[in-house]
Amino acid sequence: MKKKNPLRVIIFDCDGVMFDSRQANINFYNHLLARFNLPPMAQDEIDFVHMSTGRDSVRHIFRKTSHFEEADAYRLQMEYTPFIKDMIPAPGLGDLLSKLQSDFLLAVATNRSNTIDEVLEVNGLTGFFDMVVSSLDVKNPKPHPESLLKILRFFEIQPDEAVYIGDSTVDLDAARAADVHFIAYGDTNLPTEVKVRNMKELEKVLTRHSGGNFN
């Protein structure tokens, strides 16, 4: 039997894992729509923007209009600070990151673009992470594995030495394509064996699987 490599790098998604950002996303994109006198998002559009890059989200919600390029340009210069207050950090997130930091390298792989740095800074999380990869740092955002592969190369590790914690099919597809371990976070029906509902459960799972055996 092939020996399992110990777990060295823990990679977090942002939205839906570290933060409940659904309301922040709703408020942000509805503000953008209102700028162009358009109605708020429908439920399927809310689900889409929760998983997608900013540019893809704008393209989707403006798909029936001629305002895409103008709206996307406005998105990039919008002040995001007012929306950060609507992002709810996962209970126990800071405590868990403090514990993990002494034994693991920590990273973020997110489809957020120019907002991720401010989100981490405002919430006092910047110092925990050794690497943050946003959609602006890759040519191919998730579900393409480029963001995860970029992290593997940066730390010079094998895929089975990393685990990605996500909450969507976009995250799961990226993890599978990069051949890294995956943990489904939250109330999810993702087809994966390892699932947790909160940060306390995540800590137990990471402790149990720190030797690298996720089977």
C-alpha cells in the first residue's frame, strides 16, 4: 500500500466557508443593478453569484441588457467596505486558524476578485494566511484547478499534502481536478465523503486526518 503523505497545507474557500456572505452578495449586486435601473436578482441569480467570479456574475445578471461592460467597469471601482459589514464570519473561525497556524501552512483560493484582501484585513485575518489566490491571480478561475495548482507549486508540495475546504460544486470540481483532498463545509449535499457543518467539526476532522489518510 502506498504510504500517505502527511497533510501540510490547508486551503480555504472564502464565501460559504469562512463567511456567510450571501446577504453581502445580494446587497452588492442588487446595488449594481439599481445603478442601471434594473430589478433585484431572482433566486437563481443569487445562487449563481454566490459561486462565480465578479465578472461572470455581472455578465450573468446583465445578460438580457447591453450594459455588461459598463456595469463591470462600475463594479471594479465600487467601494466594497459598506458591504463587508453584511459578511458574517463563521463562528470559531479565528480560534481555529490560530490553532492550525502552528502546524500547517494556510491558504485561500477564492473566486472573489479585488475584494478579498479588504475582507480579510477588516476581519483581522490577513496574518493567518501564507498565500491568497483570487480570480485576478489566475487565467482560469474555479472550477478550473489553476488556483489550487498555483498554491501547490508555491509551497512545492504534492497534491495529497493539501486539502481544500469548500461549499459548492465549483469547489469540489476544482479539488478533484487538482487531485487534492476535499472537505465539504456547511449544509451541503455535495457528493463527497468528508463533510462538516461548522468550525468545531472541521477541527476534529483535520486532526483526525492530519496524517493524510482521507479514505
